[in-house]
Amino acid sequence: MKKEPFLQVSKRRNKAGWQERLLIRFIALILALIVCGAVIVALVKMNPVDVYKAIWDGAMGSERRLWQTIRDTMVLLCISIGLAPAFKMKFWNIGAEGQILIGGACSAAVMIYAGDKMPTGLLLIVMFVASAVGGMIWGMIPAVFKARWNTNETLFTLMLNYVAMQVVTYCIVFWENPKGSNTVGIINQATKAGWLPELFGQKYGWNVVIVLILTVGMFIYLKYCKQGYEIAVVGESENTARYAGIQVRKVIVRTMAISGAICGIAGFVIVSGASHTISTATAGGRGFTAIIVAWLSKFNTFIMVAVSFGIVFMDQGAVQIATQYGLNENASDVLLGIILFFLIGAEFFINYRVKRAKK
Amino acid sequence: MRKALAIGLAAVMAVSMSAPVFASDDSEGGAGIAKEDLKIGAIYIGDENEGYTAAHMAGIDEMVENLGLDDSQVIEKTLIGEDEGCYDAAADLADQGCQIIFANSFGHETYILEAAGEYPDVQFCHATGTQAASSGLSNMHNYFTNIYEARYVSGVVAGLKLNEMIADGTVKEDACKIGYVGAFPYAEVISGYTSFYLGAKSVCPSVTMEVKYTNSWASFDLEKECADALISDGCVLISQHADTTGAPTACEAAGVPCVGYNIDMTSVAPNTALTSASMDWGVYYTYAVQCMIDGTTIDTDWCKGFAEGADKITPLNDKVVAEGTEDKVKEVEDALSDGSLHVFDTSTFTVDGKELDTYEKDGQEYVSDGYFHESEYGSAPAFDVAIDGITSITE
């Protein structure tokens, strides 16, 4: 007797339509929330609706909290935009953390040493450019090695994160206040020199403007520019690219220069627009979170807005459930993990068709 | 629209009605806040799993009990980093109606200052900080305890143990060296280990000390490694100014006596932990919140010690401490309380072979009447002089 598998899995011949994809993802999200609820009840015997409400409250409960959520979304989004071209080229840039730190350190250095020597507008432009160049150099180092000697970029970029951390630690020795305390504190607290000013009465207005310009710019660059097309071809197959006459080495270095520069700008946005300080925790793991954002969004920068918002939303909510219910903040990591599991799992059902085996 | 109007009207009425009650001048110590209307915020660098923050949380609980408040009147935010997240937390607590907000980590200070400027009606209290007085903000306060007194007493306990080890021949008199696991090389830590050393030296004159830094406030692995390195460097007793149980864990494995910080270390080092220098933050929290109730002004710099019960050493581990320790500790504690003994008595140590007869910092002379006036002109420790007998290794 021939045994038939209960379920048959086959690759979809035609891509699922957008309605179908949306439906699958929506079902995944609902399932994720149900499982999260079950976990909450099982672990802490609390009403999951209350916990969801607290998360919502923590992220959007007041105007201030909403703006914090927006501010952190913009930072995460900026980093994800930076990573998009690199990953689209299948260049595994695990080094966003380092590129952010170097960018942030450049901004901080300009603030500290030139804060009182330039008019505000010029100072901010110098900081912006310094951060972009800093991040660009940090991103180009592994790219040049990859292009020239085919080194492994995953390891190389990862290791450069630790180098960047040491560079920042070294800088802090000169900038810390008081000496030996390892804290730089708020830079230019009295003069606010080098702080992004308010825009439309909003403290974080400029952060939003800068990052949204990058969002649109990157979307156009990847979708409608020749260079964006080259990135896609190199990502699919280097040999094809070479056959088509694309200078692969040049594309690798150029793309990583852009990627690093945008991550450096993220460092500028953090230092000048949010924290006004520099420490080894300035990047805070966001360089890694952004990788998930970039992949989940399939490098579409507009989808990234939604995904970054979702992740920051959960993070902000975490603080609230921690204070309100005395749950550890890691509780929301568990919830986020469950949601990501289902969303990534949904991709399987988008690419494959599952059918009951015929009798 | 109508709803918004109603809310607006209600707000105007509420403000106009409450105005006469709260309009009295705060700086004159006007009307206090009724106990049941109090709302207290706390911002912590760590959570209950980290000794330093755990001590603060215990202090807050003690205050709630002392003053007969309800737990729901306290909002505690844990794991708040030293970045814009700290400002967010402070502003959020103020938005939620907290009238007094505490923050416990050194690096929080500039962010708390930022919030204090923005919310002039909310009192902000920052532990271990230095900038309240110079900020010119009347609602910004610093607090700390005279932890150097507790360190001195724990140093005495260590010195007596060293004497016992010399007497029974396990250590040579000229080779009794203490190892110290420090966090960062600045005044708070330097003042701490110097007072510990002076305590040990007061009973064991030949003692020397070696200090190594981890450059982290709380890292179990680094502190353990650091203690191991000190032990292999010939240190026969270990103490620490870092927040985990890393050092005592290393000591227990190596059989080296140790003195902890913040919490009782006997749970991880039952056969080697002598005692720990520790603080009772509840004394300050009770004081500060009582000020809110009474409507009196909170000290800009608050720093108290043994006399007020803000400092203590954890119970002596009878299995390890030398004979007669308890009596000696009592004697020293009493002398510190009544002011007859000063930790930084300049006749007990030298700097580059000479007695320290003057030390000026920020325009303030600290040495007079034969001792260094630690923590008298600001709540944060000030003593940052390298004295003879201590070698520190800054990498």
C-alpha cells in the first residue's frame, strides 16, 4: 500500500495576488495576537486585553508618548533605509551598529569642539556631513576588502562594530564629565548648540523631515534608477551582472558607501535630534533590529515605515507593562518574538501552496 | 467639539478653584500636599535583580511604609538607560502627575536637569549627582549617603581579619595586600576605596592596597575576572565598588576573605564574605517625601551617615570575621556617630610622603581642623587624591 502524506506542499507557480498576500499576513497577525494572549494568561494569569491596552497606552497614551514613538520609529526607519540597498545586493551588512556609532561620534565631536564657533545652521550642516562621511568610510572599508579580496563581509562588518565601540570608548575618555565617570552627559546643555531645532513647534519635527526625505529618495533610487537596478542584478547573480557589463566591484563599493552614509546620518539624528550625548549604547542594538525591518519589508521603504512603527510600538509598550504590572520588560520581547514568528511564517504560505492530499 | 469645550471649561474651573490652595509661595514652605494626593515617581538604572537598584527599591518601600502611603501612589520605572530614555521617563512621570521624582544613576543627571527645567512645579531628586546646587534650579536636588563611613567600618573589619591572618602565619606582615575591584576612576570610587583602606590601616598599619577598574558599574564577568587577577597578584583580601556578586564569587572559589557592597554577600560566599558596606536609602526617601507633605523645602544637597542610620554594614559573618570584631565595630561606629572620629583624618595618611594640609576643589577648601571634610559641601563624594600605600592600575 502506498503511503500518501497528509498534506502536500508545492511551490506556487503564480505569485499570490496582493489581496491574497494581505489576507495571509492579516490572518498571521490575528493568530499571533491570540497566541500572545494565551501566553500571557498561562504565564501571569492576567487578562490579555488589559495588557494589550497597557501596551497601546504606553506607545500612544499621551502626546508626549506618541512623539517618543515617532522619534524612535524615525531612527529605526533611517537605519533600515540605510541597510536596504546593501541587503538588496545580498551584501550582509551586519555593521550598522558601528556605522551609527561612528556617525554619532562625528556629530558629537563637532558639537563639542565647534559648538560655539559656528552659526547654528552651518554647525548642523557640518555635523550632518561629518556623520555621513564617517559612516560612509566605516561602511566602505569592508566593501573594498570584499571587492578586492573577496573577504567575508558578514564577519568583517560585525567585527567593525566592536572596533567602533572601542573608538567611542576612547573618545569618551576625552569628553567625559567628570573625569573617570564614563558619562558624557548632555552636550551643550546650556547653549543647545548643535541640537536640531524645533520644527512647526515640534521637538522632533526635523527628525521626521530628514528621515522621510530619505524614505522617498531611497524608494526612487532602488526602483527607478539605473544604479538601483544594478544593485538588484548584482544581488541576484554576480555572474549575470558581469556578463551584462556591470562593474560589480564598483557597484559593491558604491552601494556600501551609500548604506554606511545613511547609517551615519542615523547617528546624527540620534545625537543631534534625540539623546544629545554619545555612549557605546547610542546604537543600542537598533542596527540589528533594522535588519529584520529591512527584510520583512522586502526593501520597500514605505512598508518599512509601518514595520518600524510596529516594532517601536511594542518596545514603548514594554516600558508601560513593566511599570504598570511589574512584568519584566522582556515580556514584550516575548510577545514581539511571537508576532515576528507568525509574520515571517506567513511568508511560507505566500510562496508555497498547502493542500490536503487527494485520496 | 462640544466635548472639547466641556473639557476646556472643566479645566478652567478646576484651575481657578484650586488656585487659592496651591498659589502660596513654595519657597517659603507653603501648604504641603495631602498624603493621599501624593504621587511619587522613581527612575532606576536597573531592576530588582541588580544590587544597587534593589537597595533603592527597598528604600522606597520603606518610605511607603513609614509614611503610611499606598503602593499605588508610587510609579517605578526600571532599566532606564543614561540617554534620552531617562528624560522621557522623567517627563512621562511628571505628566502622570507625580509631584516628586527620584532618579538613581549618576549618568541620569543631565536628563533630570532637562526635565527639572521644564517642570518647575515638580521636585526632582537625583542620587550621586553633583549639579543641583550649580544648576540654580530650586526644584533640583542631589542626595547621597556618607557611604565612606560604612566603608571605613568595613575596612576595620577587614583589617582585623588581616591581623588574625598575620597572627596565625597565613600571611607575612609585610605582604598583606588588599585588592579592590573598582568601577570607574573618579571621586565616588576613589573616596570609597581610600576610606576602606584607611579603616583597614587603622588596625593593621602595614597594609597596602591594589585597585583595578572594570569600567562598568555592573558586570558579573568583569568583576570576577578582576578579582581573580588581583588574587593572583598576591592580594589576600578583596573588596569592591561595583554592583554584582562577581568578586565574592571569585573569592569563595579561591578561599580569600572579602568585603562586599550594597547587599549581604554570604549567599554567594558563605565561607569568605566578612560583611558589606551598605546604605539605607529609606532614610532619605522618607525625609524627602515628608518634606512634600509638610510643604518644606528639600535640601539641595543631602548627605547623612551612621548618626542618622543612612549607612550601615550588613551583619557580620561570624564564621569568617576575626575574634573581637563586633566590639571594635561598635566602638568605631559610635566614634563616627558622635563626631570624635573622622575618616579622612589627615594625620593618618600621606600624599607623596607629605601630609595633606590643603585641598581646593571648585573654589572650596576641603581640609581644615585636621581632616578632609568629605561630603560636607556637596552630597557627592569629593575626595579624589591618590594617597600613599594604594596603587591603582588604570589601563
